[in-house]
Amino acid sequence: MAAKKKAKKKAVKKKTAAKKKAVKKKAAPKKKAAKKNPPAKKKAAPKKATPKKKAPAKKNASKAKRSAKKYLVEKAKALYEAFHWGIPGRKQTRVNIPKAPEVVVGLAKIESITYITEKGGRGKARYKHKFRKYPDLCTDPDGKNLYISGFTGKVKPEGIVG
């Protein structure tokens, strides 16, 4: 009897081993044999020059620029209205501001600035602002434009502060 049990166990072991091998063969992907010397590739004929098309990303970039510009215009309108105590601007004006020159002529220190404007429906009035730290008054070498350099204040609804 013991011999029959041993023979059954061996037969079962062989069957399970055969099943395992079959499962491994199905699961394992087939490997392709590596080619030792691949054939030389033919060179492609040179392509004809075609005109380059504009990338659509540039359209998106110009939209972004317009959007940024629109934001800055809205911000400028808000500052104008706040500075003039609620009076909205009558019109937008395009102003040509020259590029700052590399060399300027220092003329003087600015102690104060006086300007005339209309604020809060009070009519035109003169406003004077004294600076805490004196900025420099400069001009370009041609003497055609004035520049303020070193201003550390800020323009706020109550006026020039700092």
C-alpha cells in the first residue's frame, strides 16, 4: 500500500509540474532573436524647401499680450479715478514716452512738485507735494526730456505719498 501512495504522489507532482511549465510558457512573452549585422539603410532623398507656417502658439502669445495690455489699461483707469477722487477719465490718450537714455545729465534735487488737476468735483486746484527724500531731476544729453530719478514714494488716491 505504501508503494501505491508513493506512486500516486509522484504522478500528482508530475501533473502539477507540467501545468506550471505550461502556464509559464503562456505568460512569458516571446523574445525575438537579436540581429547581429542589420542591413545598411538607404539614405532618403533630400526634402524640398517648403515655406514655414506660423505656429498657432504665436496667436496665443498675441492674445496674452492683448490681455495683459487690457489689464494694464484697466489698472491705469482705476488709478486715475482713485487719484481724482472718483472722477472717471474722459478719454484715453496715447502718449509717446521716449526710451530712457543710457546717459542723463543730473540737473538738481527736487524738493517739491506742484501740479494742477481736478479732484472730487471741486474744480481745478493746485496741489503741492514735498518730498521726504529728494529725488534727482535729470535730462537727456539733448535737453529735450525731463526725468525724475530716485523717487521712493507712491501715487495713491490721496495724492503723491513719500
